[in-house]
Amino acid sequence: MRLKELTEKRNAIVEQMQAITAKATVEQRSASAEEVAEFEKLGTELRSLDDTIKMEERARDLSIGAVPS
């Protein structure tokens, strides 16, 4: 369940980042300082979530007592 929640949160962040860039593109302008700051903040959250998702996936794949071949 936790992996699903993390993935959903990740997808929401990606959508927010895409919305920021799409707005500036549609309005045919560069991103504002506020938009750049928000995009960077979301990027930091995204990288953190990606790391957590990878860790959760690795933990899920582990089997107690199993010896790697």
C-alpha cells in the first residue's frame, strides 16, 4: 500500500511541474521567478520521493533468510 501512495504522490508532483511549464509555454513567455522557485522546490520533492520509492521497492524484493545466488 505504501508504494502505491508514494507513486500517486510522485505523479501529482510531476503534473504540477508540467503545469508550471505548460502555463508559460501557452502564454509564450519565460517562467517567472516564482514559477522557477516552485518548479525547483517540486523537483527536490520529486527526487526525494524517487529515492524513497527505490528503497521501498528494494525492501519489497528482499526475502528474509534467502541467500543471493
